[in-house]
Amino acid sequence: MEEERLLTQISEDLVPLSEALNEFLSGGKRLRPAFCYWGWRGAGGDANDPVLDEAAIRAAASLEFLQACALIHDDVMDCSDTRRGRPAVHHRFASLHRGSEWLGSPETFGVGAAILIGDLCLSWADQVLLTSGMPADALRRAKVVYDEMRTELMAGQYLDLLEQARGGGSIDRALRVVQYKSAKYTIERPLHIGAALAGASPQLTDAYTAYGLPLGEAFQMRDDVLGVFGDPKETGKPAGDDLREGKRTVLIATALDRATKTQAIVLRTHLGDPALDAAGLEALRSVICDTGALAFVEQQIQTRLDDALTAAASPLIESVAQRFLTDLAHAATSRSV
């Protein structure tokens, strides 16, 4: 990448930064670029034009840089140890500081480096989109949606922090976080960006919303379930990490809403405890199951998946994209996603 070459031209000291970015960007599911690309195809984007198709792929790839920014900063805010089975970026650079025996606090250095790397990814996301090779009018349309999406994402991140600080609230408030932190940003808005690149009608954009919002909510609820019950080999995070971080998810809000006094004490005692051990984890899992919260969330995931699949069959969406959107819906809500 041209951006990487610029870093190494500035100083060899930036090589670890470039290496960290390469490693980080090599993982992930690429869901957001996939939804953006198929949003473009579904709106009549011409894949038979190799130049235009490559430009659309590059424009969609810009979302992976935005996702990298969001994840790197999210790990700092949540004090997460790992991401995708590897040390989180701030831990990676704290270890570099510690191993090099530099002055000052390794942890402070790591956090500072992670913030800067996340900012770089945010900047490069714009750069990749705007130099993608898509026509200027297409980029103007897409940039409006892109900017709205970024604002919604940051708003959702703040609402998530706020819910943790407040100790959680209603299921409706937890769903509001889901919608803005994940559902719109992961699926609806990438589809809208693809639609804007293709010059889609408002009716098709509405069809993408009917598909993207319920699927995005289902995707995040599946992720929340995996954060509690998932296999670390699949999730890339330690078992129960979301519970240690005190995430106020729909799953947790439902458990709190339905808990007896005894169950509520268990939840309040262990939720958000960074030293949560295996016994505490099992106690929380038992309460989540016994209150019916897990079964409720599973039912909500299925209902939203069904709604998304119905919307994906809209005749406004090109048939080849319909098939891929159907496959992506199942992949996004899989029990091992």
C-alpha cells in the first residue's frame, strides 16, 4: 500500500506500526465490505466492467479500515487483552516498550500508540474510498452516507460506554446501543453506501434498510451470546470476556429484568468483575439460562433473521445479489460467527 510506503519513508521506527496494521487487517470476516459490494451489485452495479468492478471492490474495502479503527479504539476503551486470538494492539505496543526497556509507562505508551494507529486507519478509510476509482458523482453520493455512518458509530460507542457507567438499563436502551453501534454500521449503512455508488432509487435503499436493520441487530445479539457462551477458539477472546467488561447487552438486560432477588445479586456481584473466575462465569451463565434470557435472545435472533430473509427477496434487488445477501444473512447469525 502507498500509505505503508509513506510510513517507512518517514522513519524505520514506524516499521512496528506498519507490521501491526498488516497483521490486524489480515484477520476479520470482511462483512462490511461484502455488504457494501453486494449493495452495489444489487442496485445494478456492472460487474462485467472490470475497471468499475475493481473500483467498487476498493471502495468497499475502505470499510475494513474504518472497522480496524473502531476495534482498536474499542479494545482500549474496554481494556481488552486480546483481539482475534492475538494481543490487542495497545498490549502489543506495551510489550514492545517493555521489551525495549524504554522510559515511562509501557501501558501508557501502548494506549497512545493504539489511539494513533486507530486514527491512521480512520484517515486511510477516507483515502481508500475517495481514490477507489469510482466516478466522482458516485463518490459524492456515497460520502454523504459514509459520513452519517461514522457519526452514528461514534454515537453508538458513546451510548455503550454510558450504559456501562450507569450499570445498564432497559432492554430498549440496550437495543438502541445495538442499533447504532452495530446494526446500522455493520449492515444497513454499508448496503446504503453500495446503493449510493450505483445511484439506486430511494425504494431500493428502503428495501436494504428492511433487510439490514433486523439482520444487524441479530448479528450483534449473536455476538453477545458468543461473548458469554462462545468457544474462545472460535471467538478469539477469552471465555466470558464480555462479562468481565460489564457489557450491558440485550442478553444481560433481559436477565436483569427477569431475575429474582437472589439471581440479581449474582449478576450484580460478578458482572464487570475483571477478576471473574471460572466459578463466577458459570454462576452468571446459569442465571442467564435460568431466567430465560438466552432463550429469549435466541428467539429474537431468529425473528430478525426471518425478517431479513424476507426483505432480501425483494424484486427491487438484482437476483444474483439476492442469493449472496441470503447467504450473508445466515453467515452473520451463525452460532460460530
